[in-house]
Amino acid sequence: MKQPIFKQDSGFTLVEVLVAISILLIVAAAMAGLFTGSFQGVVSSGERSEALFELQKQAEQDLASADIGSDIIKIEFVDVSISGRQGTLRRSFSNGKEVVINVFIPD
Amino acid sequence: MLGNQKGYALPLTLIVILVLFILGTVVIGVTTAQVKESVIQQERVQAHYLAYYGADAVARWIMDNPEQIPLGDSLPVELDTGTFEVNVEQVSPNLLRITSTGTVNGRSQTVAVELTGTSAGAGIPLLDMAVFAIGHGGTNPAIALTGSSQIIGPAGTNATAENQVSLDWSTHIYGDLFIGPGGSGDVTVRQANHQSGNVDGSITPLFEERVYPGVNFPDFPEHLPQREDLLTPWTPSLYYEINADGRYDLIHNSSSRTLTFDLQGETRTIRVRELRIEGDVVLKNVEPDGKLLIYVDEIFNTSGNREINWNGDPSRLTVILADSVPFTANPYAQYKFCGNVITNHGNVSVGAGSSFKGNIISANGDVSVTGAGNVMDLIYAPNGHVRLENSGDMEGAIVANTFAGYVDVRLRFREPDPSILPFDIFDHSSGGGGTGKLTWGNPRWIGE
């Protein structure tokens, strides 16, 4: 009759330890990657929020600093057409990412 | 199991892995949600500013171009991060709402701004309703309809007191009804027809009271050459003509004689103490700038089935009646008058099948249109009571202190043209007035 594996008194311990360590290392490595990625995500989203906040301030108080596009854009109603251009406010944060706000600036 | 000296490392490892896995899942879930939320937040902000500056641009445009309001929806406007659409709605005659929706990656944000209209400044007052009753006190309701009378078009009043708009069972307003600021439709408007109501459109309080200017009653000319009385006895030619300015004691075209005014293409000014019109009146040589101004000091009398400039242009003839001299288009015959009438304290009466084409302006008098009389264009009596009665019919606009439509009248809105008056009769120092169109300003942002 086969003995249950955890009831055996002999063998396995060294192998078991080696296997356990290997598994633990593999899992820990994978988890570390995930944790690092998550941490970077949290930091990045914090920086994104900060960049967004600065851009909002700029949009409210300093729209003149926006990059004005060259193409004419129109708000077209049935009888009326309002011409303007695209204004772009941008701010970089971690790893070359950037937040952009576009606005319509009438001519 | 932990008491066992052998073989516990693997299960312990599995438990640690399990714990790590659960912890990792939670941490990853939380951080992923946070990162996602920050991206969503970014898109919301982007959408908000698309919407905000879209609405702002349209609001500024309307403030700069008050005569060209772009009502309705715009086409979607595409920028790099997303799109926005703007809707302009006229909530009331004095209130515009501009709603703008920005969309970024399917996430939408809406902002709205309201502009209020004012009609300050020189020019022509706002004439955008079939009837506007100022409703300054008095015993009459501001607007009363009885029988099966109808107003076809918008109507309004500054009044807010109880039953100031009184509508009998079979009467109807086919249009929106505006009441004074802060008023309640349930209190101010008495609708006898409780089942289906007497007002087709909405009942809305005005954003602010409307102020209509008084009438700047003109001074009578003093330095005209005195002329002999003009009477029209029988002659073979039956032709009588006035071809020069002058002051008369009496002009009386009796016995159905036609009286012709030769304008010679310029303004002809006649001042007369007593004017009796018993025949037709014709204007000739009106081009290019012919206008006939008749100032009546004491008596204005008409009779018979007569035509006064009837096939002409109403801008060419204006009769101005001093003090309390009334204007009466014969109540017993089909009198036809094409021109403008300006009275001071005198009442104006158009009746019994008579027709009137032009503007009726009364500084302080009342106006009545009775029988099957009909009037086109404008009745402006800001201090008076205007009464349409017994099949009286009108197409145009009325501004009065109070208005009543009795028995079976039709008042159909058509924008009048007060610019055909020979001079600016609106007293802008009394307040109100405007450019004919409102100017828009005082933007008020609304979060949605």
C-alpha cells in the first residue's frame, strides 16, 4: 500500500528543499517583475496626475503659451461657421511620456 | 504537519507562494486600477477642455455677432485628442444656453454657458411676439382672451400677479407664453380649459423684465406758409391736388372727391386744424423719397367707403394727431387706410370691415379693432389698452400695457417693420429700446 507523501520518514527532504527553493526563486522573480512594474505604474500615474494638474493650470491661466496649429478648423452650424485653430498644451513626464490638452482657439 | 520533522519545506513553499500570489494579485489589481484611473482622469480633463473652449468660442462669437445666433447643433469638430460638438438653444427670449460636449476615447464631458440678452441702446424695440403686454397695474388683466379668440405666435407680459393672463375655455395661444421674471404659470395664467390647456407652447418666466420705450411724440411744424381752406365743390374735372407744403385751417374733400397729394419725390408737410376725409386720397410722384406728413391739430374726421393711399406704400403716408384727437377709421363703412398713424392721448379705432395697413403708434391712448376690421403690421401703445373685438383680425405685433381679444379674434404674429415710420418715434430716454435684436453678454457657466 502506498504511503501518503508527507508521512514518509525517508528521502525527499534535500530534493524537496532544492525543488522548493527553485520554485520559490522562480515565483519570487516573476513576482518581483510584477511588483516593479506595478510600482513604476503607480509612480508614473502620480507623475501623470501632476503633469495634468500643471497643464490644467496652464489651460486656465496661460492659454497664450499653447502651440497654435496651422490648419483652420471650423465649428459649423447650419447658418454660421466659426473659424479657429487647434491649440496644443503638452507636458512630459516619466520615460518620455507626455500629457496633451487640445483646445479650440477662435481666430 | 509542522510537528513533522520531514518533508515540510515543499508545502511551506506552496503556502508562501499562495500568499505571495494573493498579495501580488491584490497589489497588481490596485495599481492597475490606479493607473487606469489616472488615464481616465486625463481623458476626462482633455474632454472637458475640448468642450469648454468650444462653448467659449461660440459664446464669444454670439456676443460679437448678436444678430447671427447659430441655433441648433454644430457638426462634430475634430482635434488631435478628440472631438467636440456645440448646441445653442434659446431657452427664452432673453436667455441663450450654449452646451458643448467634448469626447476623448469614448469618454464625454459636457459644459454649458448661459448668455443673457439685453435691449439697451438706441434703435427699435424688440418686436418678437404677437403681443407683449407690459401689464403695469390697472383693472384689466395684462392679457385676456374670451370666446374663441386666438393668438397665433408667442405672447408675453411682465406681469406675475394672479390671473394676469386670463384665457377662457375655447381660447388658445398657439405658441409659447412668457410671464414676468419669477412668475409661476399656475398663478399668473388662468387656463379655463383644465383638460387640454389653452396654451400650446411652454409657459416660461422671462429672465428679466422687458422695458419698452415711450413714444417720442413729434413737435408740430411752425413755419409753414398759410394756405386757403381746401374744399372740393363740384367741378367738371373733379380733380383736386395739393402740391406744396402748407398750413391749413380746413381740408375737406367732400362729395366723394378724390384728393391728390403731389409729393414731387420729396417730403410734403401739411399742418391742418381740421381734416375731413370724405373721398379717396391718392399720392402721386412719390419716387424717389416722397413722404406725406399730415399734422392734425384739432379735428380728424372720416366717413364713407373710402380708400386712403390704399394701393400705395404705407411708408409714404403718416398722419400725426395732436393732444387728444382720436383716429377713427369709420366704424360704419369699409374704410381702407395704408400708412402710419401717430396719436398722443387720442384713441385709435378701426372698425366694421375697415382695413388698416401700416403702424399704429399711440403715446398714451388706447387702440381698438372691432367688427370685422383688420390691421396689419404694428400696434404700439405702451401706456394704453389694445382691444381686438368681434372678429377683429390682425397680422403683425402688438405692444401694449394691456391687451384683450374678445369674442372671436385672430392675432397672427408677423414681424413688423417699424423702420417705415418717417422718424424715430421711440423715446430712448424712457429706457428700454434696443437695436431690434438683443445684445448678449453676462456669461454664466453651468456645470453638468
